[in-house]
Amino acid sequence: MYMLDGDIVEAGNAVHHLEYGNGIVRELWTGGMAVEFAAGRAPVLVEANGFISGRKVIFWSPPLMLVPRKADRPTTLDRVANVLQSVLDLTRRAQ
């Protein structure tokens, strides 16, 4: 069973690559999967949990990015990230 960010992946699922955009899972095996992106491009082989060559590049949808300003302190950004994660958790439970 292949997992991506805590959810089971199945052939036919849509995923998102940070560089190639949206793709479809075509094949799964223990610890990996093949994802097809554009017609004519060879399927991309993905390691466990969305990594390729040690870099996380596959997600269920485009990830959100919080861009810090120069004056932002890491502790402030940590608090913002924790609040956003709490809101997301509440939203998931309400579905």
C-alpha cells in the first residue's frame, strides 16, 4: 500500500508535482508509484511519500506557501503555521 501525506494512493488518483503540475497515478508498487503528467512525457517514478531523489515534490494539490518578510521572526511564523494547521484540522473534521 502506497501512502502520500497520510492518505492511501490508488491508480487513477490526481496528484500535483511542484514543477510538472497536475498528473495521474498510473502504477503503484511497494514504496513507489509512476505518475503521468503530459502526453508524450515518460511517467515519473516517485519514491515513498512523494519524494524524488530525496526532495518532496508530489502533493495531492498545489501546496500553500507562506512567504516570510525580512522582519518576521521564526517564532511568529511558527505560531501562524500552528493556527493555520488547527483551522485545517477543524475543517477536515467538519466534512
